[in-house]
Amino acid sequence: MENRSFITRGELAQTMSAAQVDTAVRRGELHRLARGIYSTAEPTDELRLQARHEVRGLVFTGQTAIDLYQNQPVSWPLEARHARSGRRTSEAHIRSGIPGRLRTGNGLSLVSPLQAVMDAASPAEDAGFLTEAYQGIGAHEALERDLAVLVTGRSEARGLLAVTPTGTMSKLEQEAFRIIGDALADLPVTVLTNRMIGNYCYDIVIPETEVAIEIDSFTYHALGGQGTTEQSFVKQAWKDNEVADLGWTVRHYTQFCIHGAADRVAADIRRCVLPRMCRVGVSLPDATDAGQDAVFTWHPVFEPTFR
């Protein structure tokens, strides 16, 4: 038997009868963690979850995963996913199907933060958790990929992400946001940051005029930049293609433009926005509108065996 803090009923049956197991439970010598799983130690939430994960193959989702991500006490009944059929008991609500891109925490498997929120009772109430979960460098890429592998709730997720800021603006993006906001301050438009359009996330969007703006640093966007890869190069091309197909205009401003030619950036964005002012009441399109999957779900450059 493995060196662990729980024992299955089958393992106990090798040395104890069913009556002896029941007697040990009544005496407090054994503690029931879940159906058919016992422990000689006092049961804790962590032990109960670990037993269900290792013995039952559960992957935690919903409020349970959110609690674990936030290092909060776990709410019961727990929420989880299983590769086979789902079921609901007084102790657990188990859904069928396990998405890709699982995370690991304290020896437990968790669905992505996005899948956890979509499996929770009230996704809109957990939008703040998404904002916290998808921050920093690589947050947009992670969010796009997590959206692409959702088992359920993809349409609802797109709607939620359209009104939920994610990612953390870098100093470069903050400066760009200030320049663009000031340039358009006298116009009846909204300048939003870090929003999904179709399959991809954009640094700045102006919904009323269907303008998407990308702020490109040399490191992550220029040929030869330290953070530029074959995958990022391919993704940017298809990302621009998709937003154009959706009827949006995309503008790219480099760090050298933001820092050294702010007046030209301001003039350019006004020149782009003004002729499109008649487009009012525009909502952000989702991937259903795009009519295709995100490039990293099908392009060979994203396969581990590429080259």
C-alpha cells in the first residue's frame, strides 16, 4: 500500500472484515472520508479532497476550485469534474467531462480559473476573481487558450469576458491608454482595456466605432525581440485577420511611438475613429461571430512536434 493518509475499503478488506471496519469506524479508530475511503487520522478538508482526487480521479471546479485558488476554506458540497458520467450527492456535485489545460495546486488537479467560474453557481458574481486570476505577462494568451478548451459555458464565457477586464496593464499600456483617452475625451465613445473580441484579447478597444488597438513592445512583437516566437508571430497574423473579418479596424502602436510620438498617435487614432462615429450601440463580437476557432487550436506551429 502506498505511503498515504487514507485507505480504501478494498485495501482494508485484505486484513479486516466488513463488520470489523464498521466497528473501527464506530470506535473512532477509522474515519470515513468518502464512500469506500477511510483514514486513521482525523479527517480534514484537504484530506477529503486528496482522497477523492487520487481514488476517484476527480478534478475540482466551480466554487471548490475558486476556494482552492484563493487559499480559502472549501465550501461543501464540493464541485468537481470526472472523465465519465456526472452525479450529484449530498457531498459532491460532479459534472461530466474534463477540459484541457488543468492546473495543479497542493497535489490536486484544478480546472482553469475560467472553467471554474463558468461551473460556479453565479459566474457574473465571480468576475472579480477572473480579473485577479488573469494578470501579468502571458495572461491574455492563457485566457484565450482556456476559453478555447472549455467543456461547457463557452458562449456564456464570451459574454462575461466582454465586460470583464483581465490582464494587468503594463506601464507602456497605461501611457497608451492615457494618450488615447485624452485624444478622444471630447467624443461620445468608451475606451476599454483588455477585452475579448472573437477569439482574442486586445489591449484597448473602442466599441462604439469598432476599433481595436494593440500596443506593441519591441520585446514581444518585433522580429528578433527576446519574447517573440514563431507562435506569437503566427498568432498575431491570424488575430488581425479575424478582427478585420468581424468588421473592426485594428491599430498597432509601438513602444517607440508611445514614448516618442504621442502627438502622432493621438492624431492617428482620431483620424481612425471620427469617420466611424455613426456606429453606435455595438457589442463586442464573440468567437461564434468569428466563424472559426482560435489559431492555436489548429495551426501546426502550436504542436509540440513542430520542427
